[in-house]
Amino acid sequence: MPPSALQPRRCYKLHDVEATFCFVDLAGFSALTEAHGDDAAADLAVRFTGLVTETLAENGRLVKTIGDAVLVVSPSPAPGVQFISAAHPGCARTRSA
């Protein structure tokens, strides 16, 4: 057993935090990549991330991008729902552009 395994672990106090997580993925992204190529797919992913960032405003925070998907956190369910409601029509426009 390595010596580091024998060291006492630090205990951290955890605080209750209310948060709502939204994972948003572009449907059909793999098919788009196959049909139109990597450059077109990358362009769409960048535009999608920009749209998400614009739509979030004060409703939350972009945590991470994962290819054609984003992970967003908001302080409570209501702002998360507001974000999704605002982003959905924009996503349809981005996809058809």
C-alpha cells in the first residue's frame, strides 16, 4: 500500500445547494456531420454554443460544451425552464440556417 493511502483524509463540510441542470443535445448532429462534413458540423456547434450563451443571460451558466451538446446550470427550476423555452425556437432557426 502506498504511503499516501495511509494519510488521513480531509473532511469537508458540504452545503445544501439548489440547482437545476439542463443537458441540451442537437438531434441529428451525427447525420449532419456525415452529410455535410466536419467543418459544417463544427460551425453549427459553435453557433449553437453562441445561441445558448446569448439565451442564458441571467437564467444560468454554461458549464460545459461536449461536441454538439451543452450542460447548463441555473439556480432553480424556473430559470432553467425559461432558458429551455427561450432556446428552443432559436435552436430551430440555427439548425435550418
